[in-house]
Amino acid sequence: MNASCTLQLFANGVWCDVGSVSLLGPEAQGWRSKTYTGYSVEWAIEHGGARDAHAFACRFPVGLQAFEHPNWPVFLIDMLPQGFGREELLRRLGLSVTAGESVDWRLLLAGAGNSVGNLRVKEAASWLAANAGPLRGFTDDEVAERGDDFAEFLASHGLFVAGSSGVQGEWPKILLTRAEDGLLYLDHTLPDARAREHYIVKFGRGSNEALASILRHEAPYIVDADRKLSHFLV
């Protein structure tokens, strides 16, 4: 298996190859393995010194300097599927759902192609494209009710994995995008030119009323937290 991965960053409306991360330690150590991270020469020359959205992260300024760490860089760890998405992807890859850190690198190369944010792993995006299945949209009601067609479509094509692997946590959730036709599509399957609105859809977990109450209150809580944070930043 490849001991390095290509990092892509979304800038000016396109995905750009901007650098790479290479393992210097054993793959079996997972995210704890020593790494070497660097920007491509072209990107370093064009955006030298940047710490904004043109950089991997604010602590990784763009430049010709390489970064060695005793483990994966934090932004790469953040793209590693966790929780429900990790378990689903492990099943898709034919691995045990209880597999530990030794499979982290394999998961990254398959599951970091549609992460939340402006960074992705190129190899994972290629894997996702090769396993995407057909393009199909659904109404809001079909998604909310988890109708038979919607559930069967996800299950038969393994698309729940592809759409949810970039959203961390134990709750089943999926990235959906509304197109110009008003229907909702799995985020990674819809061409950017057709995208109008983006959503993280979180599903309930059984009939537990306490969990249902948590889910009902999460959206207004997040909206209020964002409002307070925006006020603070201003």
C-alpha cells in the first residue's frame, strides 16, 4: 500500500494538489505513526507564507519547509472516519468493525475523500468516485421518513458509507446537497455546478425518547451557538 497520500485543497472553485503526507513510521501504528508533511513547490511559490484557507491549517504556513511530527498532523487525524462512519467503511472494505489503529491508513485512503471542509485526500476521492454508484435525488420527505427507496438505494450501493464517512461521531448521519431541481443528493455524487444548499442530516437512534429529545434540540442549539460566536468574533 502507498505510504504517502496527496492532499487537495478547494480554492477558486477547483480542487488543487497542494502537498502530501508520507509515513516515516510503521503503518500498523495508525495515527500514531511518524510523518513527513510538505507543500508542493508550485503551491509554496504561489502562496508562500499563507496561513489562511490556502494552508493545511494555520499552524502549517505555506512554504518550502517540511514538517516532521511524531504522529499524523492534526488536520489529517480530523479527516479519519470515526464512529458510525468508521464502522460502515470497515464493513465496506471487508475489515472487522473492531479493527484498531492498525487500519487507520487504509481507512484514510478510502474515507477522506469527502470530508467536511476544504481539504481532502486525493486517493480517497478517487476511491469514492470509483465506488459512487448512480446519481439519484430524493425528496425531503423520502429522506426524513427514511423511505424504502431511499434506504434500499443507500444499502445496495454502499452509499451510506460514502456520504457519511466525512461526518464524525457515533450518530448515523449523512452529507446531502440540494440541486437546482429541488431534490437532495448524496453530497459527493452531485457536480458542484448543480449544488444549491448543503446539509448534514442526522438520523435518530431507535425509539429512545431521551435520545430523540437530544436530536430535536441540537439544531436550535447549534444555531444559537453560531450566533453567539459570530457576535463574539465581531
